[in-house]
Amino acid sequence: MATIRPFMGIRPQAEYAEAVAALPYDVMNSEEAREMVKHKPYSFLHIDKAEVDLPQGIDPYSDAVYAKAKENLEDMIANGIFMQDLLPNLYIYRLTMNGRSQTGLVACTSIDEYLNGTIKKHELTRADKEADRIHHVDTLNANTGPIFLAYKNNEMAKVLMEGWKTANPPIYDFVSEDGIGHTVWVIDSDTEIGILVDSFRKVENLYIADGHHRNASAVKVGLQRRERNELYSGEEEYNFYLSVLFSADELKIMDYNRVVKDLNGHTSEEFLALLTEKFDVTPYLGEGQLHPEKPHQFGLYLEGKWFSLSAKNELVSDDPVLSLDVSILQKEVLEPILAIGDPRTDKRIDFVGGIRGLGELEKRVDSGEMKVAFSLYPTSMEELMSVADADLIMPPKSTWFEPKLRSGLFLHDLGE
């Protein structure tokens, strides 16, 4: 049983929504964020990465940065950029990319259901990244970035949301600089809210698609506040956190590819020969780049040429983690041949999200920055949920979701 809860959203006034909406804080570094906010005084990056408004070189995890974020949010509320709904609502958030749409329900979800496994994860989190968002959420007294959740089926929710979109005008409707359409509706009817809340009580699990660090941080802020309030009832706002819930069949995972700086002392001929022990290796004779067409097929770009790698049958496992293409590549190539044991920390490997295209792989190899690149077939939502259902963890950089949720369109006040 999954619990969702309406909330009194803090959100931009309609005329400012496009100017406020920003990519998530964790898809750019501080210098990139400084460039992105030039001539954009209302960008949510002034709140999500407030170091952009402080001297260059400042530690982005210093107390001054979190204090500046709080100041910026309070100023934008005082100046009428943001407003807060007077009653708890649910919201519909539709994203459209290249003609394909996905429609999410914006609601609050329960920290207890993250703790008891109703909300399932598939990635490990890092303590330093958690500490950053804990400090940020606690200082601002608000969840500022939504968690991207998926559910397997809830036909009632899909039907109701489609009906509401048809019958009611959106409050926001704009196309961001990257061509993504963002459309938002407010569900302010107690009847429809009640039906939606009840419909999710029949959903067994929610799955974190993206935002593991934001999720873990929101939960820890709630737990810290419980410790300070021994008489908490469980209904306080800090017991819930901001999420957007999507039906899994509407979501698209893109490939998440790899580039490596060197061949660990092997010549190209030696490297290809080693690969033939575990893969069928053939030169790619098609035009353009090699996009794998099915699981367990990989593209290899080396010295200006593409090769097709097909995993031999003995590499394919029934284990939900070992069967993933990212696992096969790590276990059979990156670790034993290229000596990359921990891709989280090894400086010789980098990761390229599918949104950048395979031309980015060619560019980085042809420039001499990298020696070899691997293109992968995307992980599926079914694979993601199978791993989560087994209480297992995916290898790092297994999934790249597009389009990205924008930050700044919804904030959840923690109520203290």
C-alpha cells in the first residue's frame, strides 16, 4: 500500500514559471551553474546552487551558501515571484520531449514507507551528497527538489488525470530552452484528491527512478526532526516529502555509455583479441555510430572504427543484477581487462548520458582525451524494478532518464 498526500505547494506565479524552472542541481557543477544563471535573476539555481551569488571559489558546502539559498527563497517569496496555495492540493506535471509525453502526479510521499521498503531503491547513496541536501532542506525548511518515482499500474489514477487535464486549463504551459514542454494543472477538488489518494492505497510499491540522494536526505531530515519532537504524531509535514509519480509504462530510460582513457597497457590488437574470449567481435559496416539494437549487444569505438560486441551465452545470467549490460561490461571488460575495479572512484573512466548522443563518444576518443568508448543498450524499467524488488543494487550509472524534472515549480514546506 502506497501513501500519497496533498500539500500546500509553494510555487511560482504563472508569469514567472518559465523563468524560475531549472534543471536539477546535480546535473551541473558550480561553474556551469554560474553561466546558466547569467541574465536569469529568477532561476531556481539561485536557490538550489546559491554559490552562484557568492564569490567565485567559495566552498559550495559552506554555511554561507545554505544561508544565501534561504535568503534568496525568502526574497523571491516576499517579491511575489513565489506564492503558496492556501489549501492542500495535488498537481499534474506533464513533460513532452520529441512528441512523447509522460504525465506525473505531484504529491507528498511517506518517509516511513521509504524506511519499510514500500518505496524501493536501486542505487547506493554517498554520505557527502546526502549531507549537502540534508543541510539545504533543513536550512530552507522545505523540500526543494522533487523525487522521481514510478509505479507499476494504477489505471484509476491515469483515467482521472486524463479527465482532469481535458476539463481544466493548466496553470503553467511552456517550452524550456532544451525543447522540453512543461505543463502543470492544479487538482483542487476534494473529491478527485480523495479518489487519487485511495487509488494509490492499492499500489503495492513505488520505485525511485531518479533522485536517490534527495530521497535519502528528505527522510533523514524528517528523522532528525522526530528526534527533536518526541511527541510527534506522524502527521507533521516533515514526515512527508515532495515526489512526482509516473506510471512506469510512460517512462523512457536512455543509454548510459562509457569512455576510458587507456587500454591498461594493451595494444588495440591485444585488447580486441582479449574481447573475443567472451564476446563475438565484428567490425561495424553500417553508417554512423553503432547503437546496440538489443540487450547484451555493445558498441565499441576504437581508433576511429566501430565494432559490434555480442556477449556469448555463458555471460548471460538469470540474476537481476548480473544480467544487466552494465554489469556484464564491468565484470567481463572494465575490471579484468582494463583494471577499473571501482567505476565510482576510478579517474580513468567517465560516463556519457544518452541525451548527448554517440557523437560525443567519437568526439572524446578522436580528440585523444579517451582511448576507447562503449555504447550500451538502455536498461529497461522492468529490469530496474526487478532489481529493486529483489532488494539489490544496480551498478553505478545504470540509468539515464529523460526528460528531467524541473526544479522550482513545486516546493513543499516542512511546516516548522
